[in-house]
Amino acid sequence: MTPLPIMLPRLLCFLSEVEQSLMADEPAPDNGTWETYRTVNYQLALARLVLHVRHGDQSMKPRGHLNLQAFTLADGTACLKVALAWAGSADESVHSIYTKPGLNWHTEARRVAAIWLAGPPAPVVHLTEAPEVLAPLPVATTA
């Protein structure tokens, strides 16, 4: 579904608020400074924030990115989907923000920044990867 027109400017505003939160919460990442790039496509209702750290020797270290998508749900509710990714990790974390009465976009941006700063989610252990979990329990004997 096509996003509500009110959500289109929200893409860039939300990216800016997340970026400001990152800079406030981690002002000198890896003893460097944040280097960010924003891209917005209003026709597709997509936005991206790419995060790098610039070190004193002018070298750049990629840190990750955030992808945003604005869309309208079947009931007419606007939604912003945020996909968080970290450099060096194949893991991604996706969060949806639904417009509802009392929603505070600034608080949501701070929450997303805090989630990103916390790093990628812990890897999931599948039962096929942990055979000791499937080992039979010893039979209890009574004397």
C-alpha cells in the first residue's frame, strides 16, 4: 500500500533524530568521529542511514546501517519499519513503529539508536547445532 503523505517527511526526520541520538550517546566511537550518509527516496518511501567512523588518520571504518520503510497497513494505519544492520555481522534486527495516539517519535528514535548501539542480537542456537541437548537422560534406578 502507498504510505500516507504525512509519513514521507517522517523518513528524513526520523533518520536525523536517530543520528543525533547516536552522536549524543556515543560521541567518540572507536576514538573517532561519526561519518554518516543519508539517502531518501520519497517515491518508494524508503530511507537509509549509513554509519562509518572516521579516525584521526582519516581512515574510515564501516559500522553498519539502518533502512527505513514507510507504508500504510490495510486498516489505514501508518507504519515505519526499521531494519538495523551492523558491519561484520550477518544478523539484522527489524522493528516496526505503528502510529498511534500518544506516539513520541523522538522517544522511538532514541530507542532505535540504543538498540543499534547495543550491537547485533545474540546468535540463535538451533537444536541441530547442539546434539548434547538431545542426548537421552540417564535412567534413575531405585535400590
